[in-house]
Amino acid sequence: MQFIDRFLRFIAENALFEDDQAVLLAVSGGKDSVLMTHLFAEAGFKFGIAHCNFQLRGQESDLDEAFVQSLANHLKVQFHSTRFYTEDYASENHISIQMAARDLRYDWLEKIRKKHNYSYLAAAHHLTDSVETVLLNLLRGTGIAGLSGISPRRDKIIRPLLEFTGKEVEDEVNRRLIAFREDASNSSTKYKRNSIRLEVLPVLHKINPEMERTFWANSKRFQSVESFLTKEVDKVRSQLFIESGDGEFTISISKLKELDPLELWLYELFKPYGFSEAVLADLQRDWNNGSGRQFYSLCNKIVVDREKLILQVWEKEDSKEILIEELPKVIEWYNKRFRVYCASNEGLSFESYAQIGDYDSLQMPLKVRSWEKGDRFTPLGMKGHKKISDYFISLKIPVSEKAKIPIIEDARKSIIAVLPMRIDDHFKITSKTKKVIIFEELKDG
């Protein structure tokens, strides 16, 4: 069977889209997405092309964009493009470059899809990509869903190349003599996915030359298991979670204990409410230790009340920000007040203040804000970064109180202090310090 015929059959068998529906193709310029574009053109489908320039590779990124625009012009289809300051976004949100690129890409592509009335967004993932995803999930730790690999269709995203292995895609590109852009970072083992592709998959291929097909068959089995488990869990949840108004549920602890295996049931039952395995393990260990204990996810909490659990929505305090442009200044943060001011380092009595740092090491203005996921700092006296979330855990600070703890950052978005606990080691007082900044908590009376 010809490559194009297998392509069309896969689309039909998985009902990815109808012939009269327009599809937005995410095209990087690499061989996978360029081949997908040629196949759409050959099949006579309605489509447009979208390209993201992440500006991570200098001139090479600009050449990628020019190449994809030229391809769109040649095929006479609509071209959409954008440029992102990916590194800045990653730094501002305290996430990896890869995660930043993914977030930026899919948010923008969905906006373009809706704005221009495309029915679906097509990504050029192939079968080998799905195998890599399963292996990555296994290394990170995963439930059944993580063993299912990449789905041909999820919401408005379709993946019409999942019929083919990476080798089959490469061979078809070579057979057709299709021009494409090569990303040099693909050959680097700096990234985990590349390490799996370049070092692990060749070994697996030696053991099983049809490895991708085997993984695909297993993925379908896991999808079936996940579907079955979801239905059973929904059935049990409807029996055990007794609604008592305002989205609140009561759950019998004794009935939960009858479930086997208990750890699996707890995870699946409370998964829609965002509770982690670690929190649920704490719940299981402590639910016999008296009433009043509380366990939190981002949006919900479980309260132990004698022989039952109460599941409630809890309103996270809205994060807020205060800008400090001039000193001295008194700031009010939830139920606390702080005075921020400068003083000479000479003859200063350090013991009387909450936190003191080197003023010349920071850059005004300062910002007081709530903790954000991914925040890191180096607590005074320590080496290396520490997640502030881990720091809170070490201090046994409840999830509900995290937003109430002021984080101080300077104009460079460097975290100076977590008040009133600890200043960052990079802003500590040294023998060269001439001027200090003082964060003093004001007590009533």
C-alpha cells in the first residue's frame, strides 16, 4: 500500500476530520511536519500553515520561519506566524525552556485555530514519538494514562502521522526528495527525549525490530484498561461521595477501608480533585488520629471528621502584588505589616530586625508578591537553589497559608527574601557591605 493511502486510511479509521473541514497544520520546518504538509496538499484537503519562531537559535530560527513561509507560498495556502521571547517567558514563569515553548506554542495555535475557523489543529507526531513519550512517563512515574502514549485525537488536536514510525517518515521524505530544515539540537543528548531517541531506542530495536508496533498494541490495551477503570471508579464514587450541599461531600472512612487495593482506589477516587499520591498517603496514615486534620490540593481540601471525611472546595487567596519604588515604606500584607527601609551598616544591631540584606546587591524597584509555583531561592547559609514550596513544607506551612507569605523580588526578578523567615544568600551582608536594606515586621503594640 502506498504511503498516501495508509495516511488517508488512518485519518478515516480514526475519524480525525471530514473532507470539507479546514485543518491548521503546526509546521516547524522539520521533516515530520513538512511531510505532513505535502500529504495534506496531495490529498486535496483544506488547510493552513502555522509556525512558531521561539528565537532560541538566532539566525537559524529566522531561516526556519522563512522556509515555512516559502512552503506556504508555494502551496498557496494561508500562513500564520508569531515570534516568542521564549527564554524570558521561561525565566519569568520559573519553568524549563521546553515547557515554556510548549505552553506558548499550544496557546497561540489554539487562538489562531479559533480566530480563523479551522476545525482542528494537526501536529506531526509519529509512532516513534509515542514510544518516547511512554518511556519518559515511565521514568518520571506514571499512572495508566501515561502508558497510553500519544492519542490520534484529543479535543481539537489531531495527529495524522501516528500510523508511521520515525524511520518510515524519514524514508518517505528521502524518497520524495522533500527539502526540510534540520534542528541541530535534535542530535544533542542534553535533553531526555533525545537521549531516549538516540541511545535507548536503537537497543530496543535490536531486541524487537517491530518495537513501535508492539508499543502501539500495548497502548491500545492500556487505553481500554483506563476506560474500564474510569467507569468503575465513577460508579464507586457516586456511591461513596454523598453530596451535602455547596459542592461539599461526606465520605465514610470505614467504607473506603473496604476497598482493595486501597492506595489505587484512593488515588483514582480523588484524582479529579487534584490530590497527589503523597497527600493521600498522609491522609490514609492519619485519618485515625482524630478529627480536624486537613489535607489540601490546589483547589480542594479533605477534613477528617470522626468516622468520615469531608471534601470541600477551598478558595485560594487571590495573589496580589505591592510595588516598592521608594524607601522607607510600610507595607500591609494580609494580617501582617512590614517596614522596609535603609540604614548604614556601621554600628547596626542585627538582632533586632527580621531580615537584613545588602542594599547595593539588589535593583529597585522591589515587588512584594505571593508565592508562585516553581519559585526558587538560596536560603541564607545554604548552597544551591531550593524550591520555596519545599522550604514551606520543611516549615510545615499549610497550603492555605502559602499565599499569605510575602515574597520579595527586585527589578531583575531575583528573589531577595521570604518574609519573615529567610533572606536569599546572594543578598547577605558581607565585609564590603556599606548600606543595608531592612525588612522589619511590625508587631501590634
